[in-house]
Amino acid sequence: MPHSDDLLWGAVSDLSRFAALLTMAELGLADHLAHGPLDGAELARRCGAHAPSLRRVLRELASQDLIRPAGPDTYDLTERGAALRSDAPDSVRSSIRMLGEEGFWYALGMLPATVRDGSSAFVKRYGHLYDHLAKNPSSSSLFDDYMRRRAVPLTEGLAKRYAFPATATMVDVAGGKGHILATVLHANPRMRGILFDLEHVTAHAARTLAAAGLSDRAEVVAGDFFASVPAGGDVYLLASVLHNWDDEDAVKILRNVRQAMNPGGRVLVLEVVLPDDEAPHLGKDIDLRMLAIFNGGAERSREEYAALLGRADLAIGEVIEMGSGASLIEAGPR
């Protein structure tokens, strides 16, 4: 077992390693190396970098097996590093860039201040995350790509692993650009869908659903889930929604869903579910990001979700692990 000092110094070193990884993602090094080795000078020219500085980062990236030497001052992309290509099916480039975005980087660096007073330093400087993104189109585009790529395995898992009622109407609450709803409707050709989100989001969602050939089965409705959600649904999906809010706000959303749903309807909550033990878990890492970026946002355990659902007159049922650290919680009327 590693000595505790080794674990601590490893964590310290991880910051520098991530900074090198972020540099690789920001400069698009994997894209530039995608078609073969390049020397340091040419790589610097292509990505607009200072060659001596870039060589120092390349040395660190080689130690992480993201690139490998292919001759004097020449590097090639490794299989591991190929995951940072923009066109890789499982690309992690946007995820890394999002964590290095100015506001996110600040939020995590200011976590001690957030913990001291219980109020997000990010929110104090930038306002609510979605307001910050609305004011910064480049960050918003980066966030959208990050969320879209993160949602792919979860969306595919949802469509394959959950048995939707054949003729149900699903309401995707805060459904974003419509990728989840489109995937579910394609997998269930007799279902209908309603995508519900804020007005500035719905135009993009309508285009997504139209491009997917689903305009005849999918409706787009604008509104505020703190006021109400569309009535008459058989299945209400809340995907990566509740973790953005504190308990009181989460209960408000769930109560509005409970009031709107058809008799015998179901609520599906797609979120990270924290384990009850002390073992490492992706959800614990994400929970610290939620703490840093939101006032009240949090990942929760099964018991905590059961309590929230209970306050909204809903009873927790099956919890299905979906991979990528997330689970699907099914709930119905009590």
C-alpha cells in the first residue's frame, strides 16, 4: 500500500499534470498530431505556441503516455492521447477544456473560501452558472459540447435499459437541446415527447428534433419548472437537473412534476447516486465541483433522493446503474 506521503505528493503533482493536459486540449495538440509525428518547432507553429515553452509541456505529456518520442525533438500521438482528438468518438477534449474554463478553474481554486462561509465563491464573482454561460458564448459552446458528449453513454443506456411504456408521452424536464428525447423516441417509435425548458433553449431544441425527423411526435414547450411543468405526461425525465439545486428547490420541482403527471405516471431521475461507503467514487469528485460552482447544488445518496421524492409525495423504486458514474432512479405516486 502506498505511503500516505506518496498519496499526498501524488495529489500535488496531479495539478501540474492536469495543467499539461489542459494545455494539450486547449492548443489542440492531438488534432495536430493526428496524421503523424511532428517536430517541436512545427508543432508550435501549427498551434501558435512559444516553442521552448511547448517543449517543456511535451516532456510532461510524454511522461503521461499521451505522446511519445518519434525521433530527436519529434513526437507522435499515442492511443491514450488520441482520446483528446476533437473527432474521437469518446473524446474527452471538451471535458478537460471545460474544467479549465476561467470560471471553473477559479471555482475550484477558491473551494477553501466556499467551504469557510458555505457560499460559492464562483457565484459571488460570476453569478449563477447559466447566467455566466449566457454572457460568454465561447464558454457556453464549450459547455454544450461537454454536456452533449457526457450525455451520449447515459442516453444510449437509458434507451436500452429502461422499459418505457410503448405508447407513453415522455416529458423531458429541462431537456436542453433535445438529444436525450430524440434518442428515446427513436428507440420507442410509438412514444410521443414534450421537451420543456427555458425559452432561450427551446429554439435550438426544436431544430434538433426537426433534424431528427421527430417534429410529428415531439413538442417543444417553454417555461419555468419552478412555476409548473407540462401536464398529462406518463413519464417525466429529470436528467442532471436536481443536482443543480438545494433540497428546497429540488422539492419544488418534484412537486410540480407530481402535480402534472398522469395517474400511474413515473418519474425518472438520471443523476449520480453517491455510495454509502468511503471508497473512491466519481460522484464524490463531481460533488465538490457542485459545491464550488452552485449555492446548494449537490450530488446525493439513494437515501437522500428517497427523502426528496417522499416530500413530493413520490415513492422511490428501482435504481439502475447506467455507467459513467450515473444511475437512473425510478419513482411513482405514493
